[in-house]
Amino acid sequence: MIQLDPARLMGVVLAGGEGRRMGGQDKGLLHWHGEAMVARVLAAMQPLVAEVMISANRSLPGYGAFARRVQPDLPGYQGLGPLAGLLTAMTVAAPLGYDAVLVCPCDTPALTTEVLRTLLQAAGPFPERPTVITVAGRLHPLHGVFPVNLMPVLADCLARDERRVRVFLDSVNALTVDCSEQASAFINCNTPADLGRQ
């Protein structure tokens, strides 16, 4: 079985959103069952990568309590959504010698290392293509492994004001891995009511 080398992989938690459905609160720092959501996602990915980074555009000192590397979107890309965070992550990771970034959003706090290991195993034989997760037929486009050599394609998407993650994935022939058997790991916390869900 071909596997990605953890030493060549950076983990990235996307926490750059505006949290509109959370009343403007910074989602990653909100607690789900007694722990900040960003901390739970980081804990799931840390055993599988060489280092982690948080992509955030505010609350930088708060996020700095959870990761040494906290990075706002690149100048000129702020406010352009998750693809801007992904491009920033690749731009940081590439000169550090990483081949790819393992990316997850901050608002899926039930995520497990087992799920991410399944993702990485599926991505291993295809290091030149992104691999993202599907659950019960639903695409989770921000749970994925993205090779850093896709930076030019992603930058071109954003230059054309194309911010849809699915359009980018289609343009680079992304692969999917079905994690339906692990569906409980994909609880999505977008509203205050979601924070109390099991």
C-alpha cells in the first residue's frame, strides 16, 4: 500500500470564516463538549502530520494558544472564502518542503484520527491529485489532501473570482473516498444550537 509520508505533510485547520450563523463569533474558539472546536480538530490530525497550522483571519492570539503557526489569508485574498485559506496554506507549506496539506474545517469537532487516516490511505497512490471525503453521497470538499503543486490552478481560480470549492476540485480531477461508515465524525457546528449536539 502506497502511503503519504507524514514528514512531507502539513496539517491545516481552516478557521477563517466570519461565523455569521454563530452571531459573528469565531467558531473555532467556541467549545463543543468542554473543548475548543479547533483543539479537537488539531488533535485528530496531529498524529498524522509533521506540523500543524491554523488558517485564521481574526482572534490570532486566541488561536496562537493552540498552534505555533497561525496564518491569515495572503494580502489580496482576504474575504475570498475557504479557497483563499487553502491557497495561503499551500503557499506556507511549499517552501517548508511539504508536498501536500491535510485540510479540515474547524467546525467538525467530532472528527477522528481514524477518519483522516482513511483519507490519507486513499490519497497515497495519487499524490498529484487532491482527495476529499464523501459521506452518504454528500461531498465534504474541505476535508481533503491537497498537493501544494496545485497553487497556480487555485490562484487562477481566485483571480477569476471563482470561489466555489467544487469548481476547483472538478478543475483538478479530484478523487473522493467514501467515509459513510464513519458518518458520526462529521457533525457540523454552524449555529449555537449545534454546540450541544452529541
